[in-house]
Amino acid sequence: MPNSYLRGNLITKIEGAIAEAKRASDLDHTYLIGRVREIVVQNLIRPLLSSRFDIATGKITDSNGNHSTETDIIIYSKELIPPLMFTSDFGLIPKESVFAVIEVKSKLTKEEIRKTIENFKKLDNLKMNSGFYSSDSHESQERKIPGIIKSIFAFDTDLTEKTDIERMKETLIEMNLNIPNFSSFCVVKKGYWTFDHMVNKNWKNISPSDEFDEIISYLSSLVNGLNQYLSLRGFPRVGSYLTNEEPK
């Protein structure tokens, strides 16, 4: 049974985030629409994170010097390879340090879905070095390291007839993707959908409720995944970004 005080506190934050995001979106200004991302970070995600994680916006990079597109929310850990921050919350984050990325939409449209999927493809193509090494200091290829949790969070949708999951499936087929290249998506007051990549290869759904169970489940799953992944990343080395030399 959930703790009524903690759950109630989160519901209050969600209500405030939805109201604030609607005001920003109604003004239809580039800066204010960008404010929607900040609302998600400050009201919904940051209060649930442990001190082992931080949040930025910016680009993700790999040791070969390749970059992702600009990403709305990057959840990373400074315990691994440190980021290059240009401001307090904008920077270039090594892929080995990134645990989750979230694309935030004031309104989910087909165009936004397609663009996000393409952005996730670029992220997947970046190299990720192992955090585990053999006794001779070479990267171990025996241990599989977890990738990055990728998801979409939308405050609204432009659909009036079909459902968001129907459109998502159609869009994936049109883009020749039998399996999505992201973990989940959540649309406020519409639902939260996760894809089972491991076993059943199908979508699972949490229906919306008056107490925003779709959002609470989305946030809970996200944070649980972060804590689980951190222990499985090992200790990637900053040297892979700085030198080609290996010890002899």
C-alpha cells in the first residue's frame, strides 16, 4: 500500500506542473514552450532522484567525438565520466555516464514522434565503452552493460479520433521498426505505455486516473531503472576520451 503522504505530495506537484505547462503552451512562444521541459525537471523528476544522479539538457557524446542531437532531459551520474558543462544545466555528456533521456512535448504529434525516433537512432549509434576490464587492463567484452532508458513525455496530444498507442504502432511500421528504439511514452490523462523488449515483445499500458496513475507509474519506473542500471555500468575510464595510448 502506498504511503499516502508521499503519494499526495507528488500528486500536488503533478497538478501544479500540468497547470504551469498549459499556461506556457497557450502563450505559444519559443522560450515559454522550452519552459515546459524545466517544469518536468523541477516539479516531477528532480524531487525523486537520489544524489547520485543529476539532470542536464544538451548533447551526448562518445569517445570518437560523435554527438547526439540536442536532448531535452539527460539524466546522468558524475560518479562515472564527468560532463563538460557550459552552464549549470547545459552541457556535453559522455554516453557512458548517461542513464536516461526524455523528450518532452507540450503536444504529441506524428511529426514529433518521427523526429524523436530519428534522434534516438543517432543516440544508439554512438559508441559506449565498457566499464569492465580484464586483468591486463583491456576492456572486457564478456559483460553486457545496460544501455540508456529512452522515453517520451507529453502533456497533451493532437489526436481526436484514434488513440495514441494506435498512432504510435502505425508510425513505427511506417518507419520500418518492428520494435521501438525507446522504452516507453506517457501522455498526461491518456496513458502510460511501456514496451517489453525482453520477453513478450509487446506493449503494456497503465490507464489514466484522477490521481494521475499514468504519470506516477512513469516516474516510478524511470527512477527504479536508474538505480538498477548504475550498479551494472562498472567503471568506464575517462582516458578513452583523452588519449589513444594504452599501458604497455
